[in-house]
Amino acid sequence: MVTTPVLEIMKLSLQVCSAWIASGIARDLNDVRRIQQLLVTKLSKVGQGKDSSLQLYNEAATTMEKLAVLKAWAEVMLHVHFT
């Protein structure tokens, strides 16, 4: 499947956010909160089907976007529960 640059950027940004939170290298709690809020906002929009960017993609790309959001959260949760 061919993905759009916008979708690839979104996927990579979610991976970076989750890896950064899970790494524990953050020293400022406000930074962690901002990144967590970005992930929370994205997850809630995807869960409600209200994300405007989802309307730009075909069904396969929309599914990939949803999976990227869920994967990012899974990485954070695995780190929280197993470290």
C-alpha cells in the first residue's frame, strides 16, 4: 500500500512521542504532560471518528492512522506496566 507523506509524518511523530515518554529521559513534567496531551487528543479523536484528517484518506490509510495511534499508546503502556 502506498501511504501519503502526511500519514507517514503523523505515524513517525506518534512513534517519537511514545518513545520519548517511554524512555524516561524527560526532566520537565510539563513537557511530558504536553506530549501526553497530544497523544490523548489524537486517541480521543480517532476513537470518536471526529479527526478531520481522517476524511482526507481512503479507508486503508484511515486504518493505518488508527493503528499508529493505538501502537503509540501500547508502547507507552507497556513501558509503564513493565518497568
